[in-house]
Amino acid sequence: MRALNRRLLISAALAAAGVAATGRVADAAVNADALMLYRAGDFLDAAQAATRAGGADNLALAARAMLALLVVDPRRGDFVDLAERAQQAAERALSLSTQSVEARLQIAIALGMRGRRMPVAQALREGLATRARAFLEEAGEIAPRDPWAQALLGGWHLEVWRRGGAVGAAALNANIGRGVAAFDRARALAPNDPAIAVHYAIALLGLGHGLLQERIEVMLQSAIGMRPRDALERHLIGVAATVQAALARDGMAAGLRAADAAFP
């Protein structure tokens, strides 16, 4: 049972986090300096500027910036502290704007990132899997045409299957069909978003089915051909190139090892 619980925990954590600290930021409502710093990849400075500016949208941006830094630099010694700070910022944003989709998405991502570094028993006590999914589903209900609400929920379903297998999926009510459908909606809503393409490709890669290899390669190549809008998207396109090279050279297992190395 302990081994099963560990797999379920890891699946829940990674499903929420994945590569999902996205590059999308709403321009209109956030502090211009914070947004400029975010796009340049100065994530800590962006978080500080957004926090100083205050308000729900800026606090959500502060959370996003801290989580983006953890995607780009996942081996930081302050990983857990930054994930906790990001969650707190997103929770403050949600308290100020109870319908905020961005705040919900960032809370879900932060829960996942915290879970990756947390003792198993603690993460189970805190119910990270169900909490993350609840925030993602709420985001999708509020904004059904938000591509990242769809992509993150798709990632949740597919990663639970990858990490927990049929037993874990049954325990958490995960479904491959719902995951794929959510990702397909996300891609239809944002066909030029490289982060969604990378996130989807890696989620499919994790399922381990050889028949998916061609589809995964096409999706990664699509991401590689897109123009990055900011430093985070540039990083994710680089990851896509590394994973695709490993996949084309040595097959599915090698591609998955490359993806896992990029997102430990």
C-alpha cells in the first residue's frame, strides 16, 4: 500500500505541475515593469515588482513568475520555499478576486510542485491530488475556453495514468480519454502556444505506447517551429528539441528519460 500511495502522490504532484508554468500572461491588467521582467526571464524581479504593485492580477503574475523559475531551474536549493511563496501569492490573488482563473491555475501548479519535494505522508494528508484537480475543474467551469485550464486538466488525467496505472487512475478517477480530449481542446483554442504543445507531447510520451511516437514527434516539431514570446517559452522549445532528438534517435524510453531530466 505504501508503494501505491507513493505512486499516487507522485502522479498527483507531477500532473498538476508538469511543464505548466506557462508563458501566457494577460497584458492589460498587470504591472508593465513586472510583465517586461517576466518576459525577459528575470522571474524573481518580476515576482517582486508584481507583488509591490498589488492586486489580484499582479499577485497571480507573481505566483506565475516564481513557478516559471522553478520550471527553468528545477534544481534550485530554494525550490520548496519558492513553490510555497507562489501558492501563497496565488491564494491572496484568489481572495481578492474569487472568480480568478489565473489564481486557480497557479495554486494547482504550486500544489504539484510542492508535492514533488514533500514527504509522501504529508502530501497525502494535505490531499494534493484532489485539491489540485478541484482548482483545475473550477477554472474550466469559469472559463471553458481558457486553453491552459484545459491543458492542465488534461495533464492531470494523463499523468495519473502514467504514475499510478489503472489502480491509481481508478482511485483518483482519472481517465485517458478525458485527458486527451482536454488537451485537444487546449490545442484547438491555442494552436500557436508552444508550451501547450510541449506539455501535451510529454504527457503522451509518458503513456509509453509506441504507436504514439509519430504523433509525439510531430507535436514536438510543431513546438520547435513556433516563435517564443518570452524566456519561458524559449526554454520549453529547447526542451522540446532535446526530447525530440532523443526520441528520434533511441525511441520512446530515451525520449521519456530526456523529459524526466528536464523536469525532475
